[in-house]
Amino acid sequence: MIAKIYSSCVLGIDAYEVTVESDIGGGLPAFNIVGLPDTAIRESRDRIKAAIRNSGFSFPPRKVTINLAPAYIKKEGATYDLPIALSVLLCEGVIEEADLKEYIFCGELSLDGRLKPIKGALAIALGLKAMDKDKFVLPEQNAREAAAVKDIEVYPARSLKEVVDFMNKKVAIRRELSSGDQLLRRNSKYRTDFRDVKGQEHVKRGLEVAAAGGHNVLLIGPPGSGKSMLAKRLPTILSEMTIEESLEISKIHSVAGLVMSNKVLVGTRPFRSPHHTISDAALVGGGTNPSPGEISLSHNGVLFLDELPEFKKNVLEVLRQPMEEGSVTIARVANTFTYPAKFMLIAAMNPCPCGYFTDPKRECHCSPLQIQNYLSRISGPLLDRIDIHLEVPRLKLEHLTDKRRGEPSETIRKRVDKARSTQGSRYRNDGVYFNSRLESDQLEKYCTLDKESEELLKLAILELGISARAYDKLLKVSRTIADLDGKETIEAHHISEAISYRSLDRNLRG
Amino acid sequence: MGRERREVGILGERLALEFLQKKGYRLKCKNFRTPFGELDIVARHGSSMVFIEVRTRTTSSLGPPLQSVTRVKQAHIIKNALFYLKRYGGIDSYWRIDVISVKLSYDRILENIEHIENAVEDIY
């Protein structure tokens, strides 16, 4: 007779069903596990035997064979301890058969039979529906994480014996109930605020425009001008996360092992700031069972690349596809994995190698050739995806010592939200959410210019040598500025502000 | 000297057999010879066929008798058992290997018998 218990494995960031089958047969007693188990699982035999004995049951002195199906997927980690033990006990008749088909069991076992926490509980909980199951038994330390998912029953367990008694209806386990929305609200306070930034009104305005339209930003300024400080505060003016967005992010973070037990749902938009020595695999994702990269960890959030020219060229190259499609596909021999990667990019750099090219106070020691080379280290294609260039000047003394505080993030965010909802209703049927994502044909349709702005645009192309690519960007950004202004038609002052955000175009021309 | 050891061994096996029979084991064969070695006792217990390896000691200075069943020895016992099962049938039935350790005093008086069931598992 074969006994079956259902569990789950996480491949990439998605959960799949694993059937734990057990067979007890004749021959020299043994305890074998097949189904491509990794070392941790192979070691678990001793853990499981001890746990079963110490829970008051006996381990059959027979040939016990455990199969983790499907057989061609590599199984990793210690989450299968509990389901394997249960499968053996089921085969022995210690557990009653009834309604096991509705349950998923996961958990690591201690030698004394107690359950220990697992990784990826949220990802598994999110996958339960697809596996046709609605009940999840798991270690109590992971219960809150899993309970954030609607429409499933989560049962926190402390030991193997408790689970066996529960399945035999001898003991009750109280369902873990937690409201995802409550959890989200509790975690949604940012620790930083735009209020903390003195002066830099022009940059703050630029970031407001970027946030409103989903435009990527490049900050250019001397060292110490506050580029990082400003970048860090960008998430605080992005719209509030919905529960769906939070679940998406939390799932990715859960698989990466980043979920803290008291903050199971990510409540604030992620802000990731990788060092410029990062490898391409760490940035976009990689490894054997690929772990999510920084771009996925900043999904629905902000990716900050400080010192942009210092990043390796090949590393920046791999950003192109994800930025285009909002996801990254990693191919492996056995499988192809696609991870979400919809992030807002904000990059920062100095205006020249020594950093003081645009500084009114300090001397710049770089030759024009050096500056040209430095600026051209950023690949064309990457620059093409950045709509807004902001110059961040060194703070003037009076600003530094100004006691007054700037506008709080909340006020700015309200304006951003208004502009976003305008875009939302405008593009309802177009599958686009932001102005930054408009295609060329859509640009023509939605960016109506008045006479003055048309003239201004023509001038810009002629005098400033704005390329066709830059022209598209100008239109998109003007569209956002007009939305912030509450205007449907784009006016000249919207265009001129947008032109002010194309400083690199002008600089590169000399 | 060799004869003394053999005598001690034979005495130990006899004591082990008495012990098992009192427990309800039915003797199938004693000192079964195979091309690879020998099985001390083959017995039936309930639905299982049991192959018993007997270890006898007169002093404890050479370590507990169970320790002398090394990995190599275990592999031999399995081989011998499989030979028996192939000849008389029952490879896929329930069978196991037990070890009985017999402790005798210096003047050959029984001090202790320990019976370890299922002492040797499949070496995978």
C-alpha cells in the first residue's frame, strides 16, 4: 500500500506541489528517499527517525521507501521532514486517511519532534489555490506570513505529535487569522521624509515629476550634494502600495530569505541600492535555482544605482531587457524562470571624474577629453531609458543653516496621486499605466500641444539639436508636467520645464 | 589458544540460542555455511526471518562486543543472508539481522545477554 502526503517546493519564486509517497516493503530494513533529494534531505532520515520515536511512535523495522514526486525536479531544504514523517505514519496506519487531499504540510523537524521554521512560506501559501488545496499546516513561526493570503486555512503547529493528533481529530489547532490589510497598514510607515531635505527645490520638483509619470531619473552633481539623500526619499512620494503589490513583493523577499518574522508583509515600497561592484547575476538574478536579483527585489519599488559610471558595462547591459519588459527571464538546463522586475530607476553620478565640473566654488581639474570620456561611459541604450536628468548643485550656505523644513512627502504624494489617477483613467483601455510607458503612436494621440508649445518644440529641435529619441521623452515628460498642472492640453511652460530636464543632451553636444 | 576461543564462541552461541528459543524464536539453521562465510543462527520470529550474529566475550577490556561488528562485517552478514534467502526463498519477505552479545565471566559463567534487533540496516 502506498501512502501519499502533499507538500510543496519553491522553484524560482513560485510554489509547486510535491507528493510525498511512502511504501513499506520486505527485504533488509532500510530508509531510503528518492526524487533528487539534496544533502539536507538525505540527512533528514536520522532526524525523522528520532523525531518519530521521540513523539511516542515507532519507526517500522522494514524497508521504507519515500518518493518525492515529481521525480525530475531537484528538491532542496528541510521542509520535507514533516510530510515524510507523516507519510511513514500514514503508511503504518497511525494516521487516518480522511481528507488528507485538502492539506499541504511543510516543516523541518527537530530530533525531539518539534517543528522548526521554513523559508518561502508565503510563496507556498500563495500557490495553494493553484494546487487545488485550501489547508496549510506549517510551523507556528511561519503562520503569520502564510495567513496574509486570503481564502486559505492556516494551521500553526508546534510538533509532529500535535499534527498527528490533529489529523486524527484528537486535538484541535486554532486557525491563524490575520488580516493582510492590517499587516500592511502596520508596516507602511517610511522612516525618511522629503521634509528632511533642505533647499534643492529644483531637484525635488524633478523627482515629483518622475514619481508622477514613472520616469527614470539621473542625478548629476558633485560629491556631498545630497544625491543619495534625495534618492532614498523617492519611495515616500510614490503612491501607497495595494495589498496585491505588497504580496508580490513579499513573495519575492520571502524566497530570498529577507522576510523578518515580525514584518511578514512588506509595507513600504522597496528601495535597493546595490554597490557598483555588483555582478550581473546578483543584479538580475542567478544561481542554480535562481535567486531573485536586485531588480526583482526592487519590484514595485526603486532601484538606486549610485556612481553609475563605476558599474561594469556588461552589468548595465543586462538591465536593458528587464527595463523594457518589466520582468527578467533566466534560462537553466531544466527550466526557464521569469521573475517580475518593474522598478523605477534612479541613478546618480558626478559631472566629471574629479566631481567638481559644475561646482561654482571648487576648481575642476579634468580636461575636456576626460569629461567627454567619463560621460560617455554610460551606454547609450541605458541613457535612452532615462527620461529626466537633474543637476544637483552643492548647497548654498544659507540653505544649509535654514531652520525651516521643506515640504513633507505626504503633501507631494497627494499631488503625485492626483496626476497618477489622471493617467489611470486616460489609459484605462490601453494597457499602459504611466506616461513613461507610452509608445510612439500613443504619444501622438494623447499629447495634444497648443500652438505656442509646438513652436517651442520646433525651436528646441533646431537650436539644441534634440534627437528624435529625446523628442519622444520630451513629450512624455511634458505630458506628466501638464497632468500635475491639471491641464489636458500641453502648454509652452510645460515644454520648457521638460527641456530643463534634458541637461545631458545639451552637455554632450559641448 | 585458538581452541579456547572457539570453545568460548561455541558456548556463547549455545547460550544465545537458548535465549532466543525462550523468546519464541524457531530455529531454522545453525552455523549455515556460505561461500562467503557463516551465519551463526537463522531463526523465524513471527512473520520475519531473522539472521543472528553472536558475539561472545569473557572480559570487557577488548571493548563491548557490539563494536566488533564493523561495517565490513555488516556487509558480509548481508551477503550471507542474501545467499540463504536466494537458496531457500524469501528475499522480498520481511527479514532482518540481529546481533546478540554474550558476556561471560572469566570462568565461563553467563553474566549478561544483550539482544539488538535490526542491528544492521541497508547500507545505501
